[in-house]
Amino acid sequence: MAISYPVWDSAMFAYTITAHIMLVAITLAMALLITISEYIALKHKNRYYEALAHKLSIALVINFSVGTASGVFMAVELFLFWPVFMRVVGAVAMMSFFAEVFAFLIESITLMVYVYFWNNFKNRWNHWFVSWGVLIGTGASAWLITNVNAWMNTPTGSFNIPYFLKTGNIIDVNPLKVFYEPSTGSQLFHMFMAMYFAGAMILLAYFAYKYLKSNNEDEKIIDRAAMSILSVVGIVDIILIGISGSIELSTLLALEPLKYASLEMNLTPVSYGAPEHIFGVLINGKMAYYINLPLAQSLLAYPLTLGHGYIPGLSSYPSSVWAPSIVHVALDLMVGLGVLMGLFWLIFLILKALKRNVYDMKWILYSFMALGFMGMFTMEDGWYTAEVGRVPFIILSPTGGPLTVAGKTYYGVMTIAQAASYSPAVWYIGIVVILFYAILLPLTFYFNAKVLKLSKIEDDLRDAENDLGITGGNANATAKKAGMR
């Protein structure tokens, strides 16, 4: 069976996004870890945290350069694979992309100053303030790109959609509306928490692996310092992910009922008593192979009214606009792994409260390594859940449901089939895309690891002492403090 153009275009861009957001998540977490590490180093005159921040900053340059190349690659892909969609974006939502260029400039300029002028700041706190430019620039870039995705989900007021559906022409454009669509806040909140968590867990896995393998006590202290920061980030983030995920589903229920019904695999609408289906697939229009939790979905959706409230169902919409049923499995997998990781961090907190030396427990360190995979997989799975949940549309209806224009009913503004490229060139471009990331990602991770072990630990610590102006007895004191953390 031949692959259609829309399917091929979708698969290639999904592959690109999967690789790119992995790099973005690691970059976001690395920038945060650097800022926190240098703050602790300066506040406590701690050479270990200073060495950690310095080494990570060099690795961040690698991630930044690779991420830049990947971003350019992805921007070109947008025009090659989705020319009709980009015509609408260019006329309506390009302001967010334009603003992202300025965020990129902030990130690139401050990163170069931060890394290559490390020793040129008489006041070391001024150098730390520069790290905030990197942190804000990386975060703003991710935020502004996500704005466009939120606009694709709820494109309200940005242009005259009924006129566009009727004539294909774009009029009454409000280019600033892309920054504050109804779904923007909830989507940004959840996206940021998931990406910071995924990136932090990958770094935590790496430092746990190093800690297990290292025989050098100074290197183990640095690894332990990184794990202590990343553990706090993980605990705070997993709580915020739960909160933001709940808000995101509530937003979907109110603004995107078709997508919500697909994600929850609700076949019929109800006003009370909707069960929660755990996994399951659609076979001949009926749910099969699932675990049923009576009333659970209604209670989760409307806790204040004890489950009384409208829950949308797929039967209200033609089957041609239902998302693939696999999206429901993806949602349950994402939630299930999130709960599992939350339980781990709860056990971790209990052990810490009991004054246990958690970083010397091998099962904890191996769990950190597992969290690296689970955190990244869950973030990627969440992205697939959100994007596949919009199928067959690339831009949804502003009402989240049927929109009647000139006697015709629309459930979305533009379908994937309408947006896709039908040029034979996409087949060859797709092969290049596959090879590009298959080579790029392993090399990026390899050189990140090499950079973090590039010089002798003694040289790193000596440089850190010079940076902080500590010698002799002070250096020994900071070593003891770091070892106690």
C-alpha cells in the first residue's frame, strides 16, 4: 500500500519535531541548571558548583549550535511540507515567529558573552546576571513557537474565518491575537513544565550514571551537586505537571470538545456518570480491551458539582473527523507514567525526611537513569497526544465544534490534506531529514558527554578557585560543605 503525500509529510515533520524538542528540552534544563549552580557557587564560594556551571556552559554551546541548525532545518521543512498552511501562517500568525527571532538573538548574544568572557567580569555577580539572558532567551523561544500551536487549536479573532472558509481569502487580520488565544495560557503552562522536567531528567540520568562509574571523589561531589539541584527541579516540576495537565484537560473540555472526546474516547455525550476508560481501542465503533472506572471521568472533570456536567461524545460528530483511537492510548500512557514518576518522587521525599543518604542508594541512582528515559518519552508522548488529537485538522475550528458557513458545516479551518505538499520532492527531502537527525542526535549526545569530561577534575577545581577567589583553607572548607549537600 502506497503512502499518501499527507501521511508522508506528517510523518517526516513528526520525526523532525520529535528530535528537535528533545534538544530544546535538554537546552532549557541545562540553562536552568547553570543559573542555579553558579548562584550557589557565588553565594557559598563553592568551587564544585562553579566547576559544574562552567562545564555545563560549554556543553550548552554545543546544544545551542545543534539546536540552531535543527531549527533552521525545521523552518525550511515547514515551507516544503506545508506550503498552504504556511500561507495562512504568513498572513496571520507570523508575528510570533518574528518575535522568536528576537528571543533567539537574546539567547545567542548572552550565551556567547557568558561562556567566552567567563573570566572578564570583575564582579562575578554580573556574570551570573548574564546567565539570566540565556535562561530567558531559551524559554522565550520555546514559548513563542508554542503560541503558534495554541493558535492552531483555537484561532479566535485572528482573521475572518467564515470568509476564509467560503472564499479561501484572508481578511480582517489581527496579527497580535496569536499571543493570547483562549488555549494559550494552559498550553504554555503544561508545555513548559513537561519540557523542563524531561530535560532535567535526562541530565539527572547522565549525572547518576557518572556518579556510579566514577572513582574520583571530587568528580563524585560535582555529580552529587548536579543531582541535588535536579532532584529539587524534578519534585517541583512533577507537581506542576499534574496541576497544569489538569488545567489543560479542563481547557480542552471547554474549548475543544471534539478533541477532548477523542482523547478520552467517549462515544456518547452524557451530563453525568461518564466513566474513565483506561486504555482500549475502537473496534467496529465500539470500545474493546479497556479497564472501566465508573463515574471517574465526570468526577475528575466536575469535582465541585460531584460529577454533574456535560461530557462531550464522538457520536455528536461525523466519524470522518474523529482522531485515530491510538490517541486515547497515548493519553493514558502519558498520565500513567506521570503518576508512576510522581510516586517515585514521593518515596524520594520520604527517604530524605528520614535523613537517608539517598544518593548512595544504588536503586535510587538506577531509578534516576530510568527517569531520564521515562521523562523524555512522556514528553514526546504528550506531544503526539496533542497533535494526533487534532487529526484530521491542522487548524481547528475557533468554536471547538461545528461552524456553519453558507449552509455548510465545518469542524476545522484547514485539514492536513489541504495543508500538505503534493510535490514529488518531499520524498527525497524526507530521506534527507531521516539521515540528518539519525547522524546529528547521537553525535550531539556524544560530544556533550565528552565536553563534560574534557579536562582533568583537578584543573577544573583550580580554575573554579581562581574564579571565586578562594585558596587553601577556604577551598577545603567549601569541599566539606559540598560533600554534605
